[in-house]
Amino acid sequence: MAELLHTGEELRQRLVAGAGGRGVVMTMGALHEGHATLVRAARERLGPEGTVVVTVFVNPLQFGAGEDLDRYPRTLEADLELAAEAGADVVFAPPVEEVYPGGEPQVRIAAGPMGERYEGASRPGHFDGVCTVVAKLLHLTAPDVAFFGEKDAQQLAVVRRMATDLNFPVEVVGVPTVREGDHVALSSRNRYLSEVERVSARELSRALLTGVQVAPKGPAAVRRAAQAVLEAAAGAEPPVVLDYLALIDPADFTEAADDHTGEAVLAVAARVGTTRLIDNVRIHF
């Protein structure tokens, strides 16, 4: 069983220097197979001598007005079991007052222009909250390597840029998205979907995979193909209500040009019923 810790002092006493290095997987709990994949990636990278820390903290700073902070599932006992089975040594689950000891922080890290596009435009201030808590957890856990899922592509890009710009001594590693049998990306929010909503939610991944299939024809063809699927899904019951579909340059999270070469991220965000879902795929042109 992984050791469960709640305070920074407990963490400092536990995390003595080890030969195998230290890795962290940051989560908001409600762990699923996608999180387990991150933990296994950390365990494989660090080997048996290393220390793998999983953080479980529902960060209030990254929830906007009307979002589901109170509704977000808290399942610590199950999280501890899943983390241990996947290879974690420590689960750090601090209370809010441990992470924000002075109350709501007056000093925060701004995500800058990268944090104002797409998800940032739909959820103002979200990435400032992400950067602030990730910075604090990096200080508390002091890892050599931090593992983040590629499903949250913009979060991964912003955290990487923050680590570079602010000289954090950590390597940020992206781990591929885990999908269920119907190709829906694993997410803690999938549990909010009804059976019929789940059917509509499949259209997000179908749009992305349709875009991948036409990638040899170039970025414009990818956008058109994915858009056509989502336009049809808007007439489904229940409908897929599109927030954005974008083909993005991952270097700065701006829209990729029609003559873009190299890697791009085809990203989508949409609402099915009351549940907002995001997904993406990586395409090489």
C-alpha cells in the first residue's frame, strides 16, 4: 500500500534523497485507468529504486464561476488503492489550508498568452490556477520528472513553458491519452454522462480520428473533415454543443497555418448535456 501523507512536513521527512530519483503525477483525484497509466510510466522511468509520488488535490483556483468544484468527485480511499496498484510509493493528499496556508493566494503565477486561448478563453483564469498549484506542488514534492497526460494538451504545453521560463529543475513528460473501448478519452467527468449522452460523446473522438485519416491532404482538409462530423453531431439527441475545434501549433498554442509542417494538435471541446468534455489527437504534417 502506498503511504498516505497530508502535510508538507510529512512529505519532507518521507522524501529523503534516493538513488533512483523522484517522479510526481499530479491529480485532482477520482483516479481512473488514465491516471494509472501515468503512474506506471513514472514507475517504469524511475525503476525500483526511485520514488513515485501521486498528489491528490482538488484545486479551487482552477474552477471558474458556475463550474463543478463542489460536485467534483472525492474518492480518496479508492484513489489510494489504485495508485498503489499502479506503482506509487506515496500519495500526498493535502487539505486546502496546507496548499494555501494564507487563504486565497494574493500572489499567483500568470499563464500568459498561452493560457488565454482555447480552454483559457472558455475558462478565464483557469490556467493561472493550474500554474499556481503546479508550481506549489513542484516545490513540495521536488521531483526530477513530472508526468502529465496528453489529453489535457494545453495544460501540458503551459506547464512545460512555465518550467522552462521559470527555471524549474524538472523534466515534464507527456503520456499518451488512454481511451475506452468506444474511443472516448478517459476522464473523471465521464461518470456524469447518461447512457444516451455517452453515445453522443463518441462523436468527439470520431471527429478527431476522421481528421487524422485525411492528414496527408493537409491542415485545411483536417479541419473540414473534423468540422463536418461535429456539425452532424450538433443535430444528434442529445446534441453535441461545440465550444471550439482547432488545429494548433503545440509550440505556442496558436492556430496552425494551412501550410504548417511538423507536429500539430487537433483539439476539441464540447458540451454533452451538462458535461463539458475535451479531447485531442496529435498529427504530424
